[in-house]
Amino acid sequence: MMQPTRRATLAGLGLTIPALAGLSACGGGTQPSGGGGSPSSLSVWALTGAKEDTYQGSFDAWNEANPDNEFAVEFFANDSYKEKIRTAIGSGNAPTLVFNWAGGTLADYVANESVVDLTGKVDDVLSRSIDSIATIGEVDGKQYGVPNNDTQPVVLYYSTALFEEHSVTPPTTWDELMTAVETFSAAGITPISLAGQSVWPELMYIQYLTDRIGGEGVFQKVIDGEPDAWSDPAITSALEAIIELVDAGAFGNAFGSVAADAGADAALVHTGQAAMLLQGSWVYGTFKQDAPEFVADGGLDFLNFPAKDGGTGDPANVVGNPANYWSVSADADPEVQELAIQYLNDFNLNDDMVDSFLAMGAIPAVEGLEEKFAGLEDEAFLSFAYDMVLSAPHFQLSWDQALAPAPAQELLNNLSRIFLGEIQPEEFVSNMNATLDA
């Protein structure tokens, strides 16, 4: 057998990624007060979820070592955070450390001089980060963000009990997926759990389908701003495949009321109401946290997204987020910025954080973790996800992060309308092409 390639290109950023490590979630602990950051004091916002304790533990360690310069830590659900941080950045009231996804959002922060140039100031943390993932925190060759967690490919999870009970083959092709949808739907089981209320999980379908059908170059044309880039036939075919799933009852009738922030989409799987879930690797931590026995008893298994017959994209390709990132707010006083940079070098992704992430089934974006998997409780998932990303010829950044905020929001709006049956592919394409001219 040929050794899998250790290179993967990242769509939309023009980067080449060597071996990536594999996986997981968001972050959170203290109840949010809703206040903004003070320029004269250290503050940080992060996401609630399975990673919350890891982030809290890291800042607690800093606070214990620096009692005169403690971080005020607040946690928010994904959707509310994204709305809140946009307002805070725009009003000059951002926390000292700004949690972000890099891509178009970070480029927008840089263009508006909202974050600090960290070039040459964070070499310690960069020295232990995977180079290719650290590079994604650059804008125009300068470092504005550093990784703060794990690589996060999108994974197809499935309930082993339901698949066995209904004699369904775990789908590796589109035809097998549609057969599974038909079987589970006929049995009164939601074939695929989907958090349609949150909308962003729907991106995973258009991304994987576009990639499987037309390859990674399709979305690159959008990033490059080519005229009518959204008119590529692969995008239209991907939208038609989504409509095929919806019409076949793949997501049931109530997906528009399911929210991802509370883990409701994962809950449908571990309670036996749904058979599959296409979600980021961070959801493995949600399964562990909310249904530990379900995971420990082998109730959960995982696959890459199925191949599409006749497609030209490599079925080993993955989509998702290489990692999340910390940036330092330009609104903070200079001495506060220096303290935040000290935190990044000494505490962010240090050994304690790495071990904490691994314990929850997440693979942090640091070098040389292969030997750490052996014997861990989540060895099977860690190895799967690591190999999935390592073997990927191409790793595509989530489209809502690769795009600038305005077209990203238009993408979410129009994609939601596709899933709800309110527009057809040609209207989606027309609406999105209009964003290229804006």
C-alpha cells in the first residue's frame, strides 16, 4: 500500500498543509455577564461546550501564577458569540483575547486595525504548533492569530445500534447514503440529524458535495472573486443533491427547530431518534460529555463523507476548521497586550492543555502527538480523525470563515432557504454571484 500523502491544500487561503493532526470542539465555564473588555485589564471570551473546562483551566493557571494580572473569563454559545464579538470589535469594546476562525473574519479585523500584529512576539507558542495551521493565522505574511485548540474536520457520525438493527451498511457512497435514508425514514427514524435552526451546519453539505462533485478548485474560484464563480455546475449539482436529501426525508420535518449550541443534534443520535449526524469533530466531545455510556459502549462510529458517483473530487478530501485562534485586541492598553502575549507563549497549548484536549477526544494543533494516542480511552476516534486529516489531499476551510463576513452571511441566508424549499438552485446562484460584484 502506498504511504498516504502528507500534504493538503487549504481552499481559499492558498496554503499547502503538511501532516495535520485531527480534531474537536469549542470552549466555556463562567456565566457571561455580557460586559465588554476593559482596555486596562485582561479579558477573554470563548465558547461554551466540551472544551470549556480546558480553557478555564488554562486561564485559572495563569491567574494563579499572576494574581495581580488576572484574566476575566466569559463563555458564550457559538451563535451568540459571533454576534456579540462583531458588535464589540466594531465599538472598540473587544476582550483582550479575541477568539476567531481566521480566514475572512481575521482578514477583516486586520483591515480595520482591530487586532495586533504578533509577528516575532509569539515564537514560543508557534514553535510547538503545527506550522501549516499556525500559518493560517497570518494575513499578508504577518502573524495576527495563533492556534488555541485542535484541528476540526467534519465527520459523519452514526449509531451502530440503529445500523445493526436495520441491517444498514455504513455509507461510503452516495447511493449507500440514499439507501440508508430510505430505510431509516421508512422505519420512523430520522435518518440524519440536522441543526437547521443554527444554519451553519448546513454548510457542511454544500461544501462536501461541491468538493466531491467538482473538486477543490470550484470554491477557489469564489475566493478569487472570479465573475460568476457561483455558477459552476458542481455547485448547482450540490444544491440539487441537498434538495434530493430534503425531499427524501433525510432530515425529518423539524430540522428547522433544532439548534446545535445546546447539542440537540447530537442528542437525537444518542437517544436513538436519529441514525446519523454530519458535524465537526468537536461534537465527539459533546457525545462524551452528554452521553458517556453511549460512547463507552461502542454506540458511536464515524466515517468520512461518502463519495459521489461521477464526481471529480477526491473522496479523501475533508472540510472543516484547521483550528480556532487567539488574536490580541488593538483596543487594549500596550501593557495589557504584552501580558496577553505572555499568556500565549507560556500557557496556550502547553502540556497541560494538550493533555486536557486529548482526554476529551480532541487533537490539539501541536507537533508530534502520534505516540500519545496509544492506550487513551478515545484512541479509536483520535486515530481515525488523525488519519482522516493526515491522508486528505485537500483540507477546505469552512466557507463562512473563508469568506468575508458580508458574503458569508448571504451564503448562510440563501443556503437556509434552499434547505427550507423557499428558493431553487438558480436563484441561490444568482444571489451569490451578486456578492462577487459587491
